Amino acid sequence: AKTAAGAKTAAGAKTAAGARTAKMAADRMNINRSWEHIQQKYVGTGHVDMSKYEWASNVHRDSIASHVGHADRLLYFSVAQGESVGRVRYELLEKMLQPCGPPPE
């Protein structure tokens, strides 16, 4: 048999769970609004109609541009590959044309 205290605890747990669910839904809405604002403000974050291929290409291009722009990282890559710095830079710049291969049809 349940006691009155046990029934109150169970009811309180259900109320707390409902409050957490409502808070999570509100947080989700707030995050979506913030994300839409960020997408409008910054170019590299994409937009609603962006395909997975476009997004991945932007990420790869950003990474390659960072690699080429940092001389120390470029030197590290050239030593690791056993190539000259100029050759590694050239290959990375060539890769920026289609970083994820040809676009899907």
C-alpha cells in the first residue's frame, strides 16, 4: 500500500518531469532563433536551403585556406609528405576548386 508521502513524491516527480520537458522545448526554440540570427549575420554558417554538399565544400575550403595561410602548418604538412612547401601549397590550392569532388546531380 502506498503512503500519502509516497503519493506526494510521485506526483511531484511527474510535475518536475513536465516542467523539464517544457523547459527543454523552450530552450530548443530559443536555440533555433539564435541559429537563424547567426546564419543571417555570418556568411560561413550557411542557410536553410543549403545542401549537404555545399556545406561540406565550404567547410573544406575554410580548412584548406587556414592550412595555406599558416606557414607553420604548411611546413608541417610538407615535412610529413616529403614534398616542398610550394608543392604542398599548390596541391592544396588546386584542391579548393572541388574539395569534395564533383557536385552531385
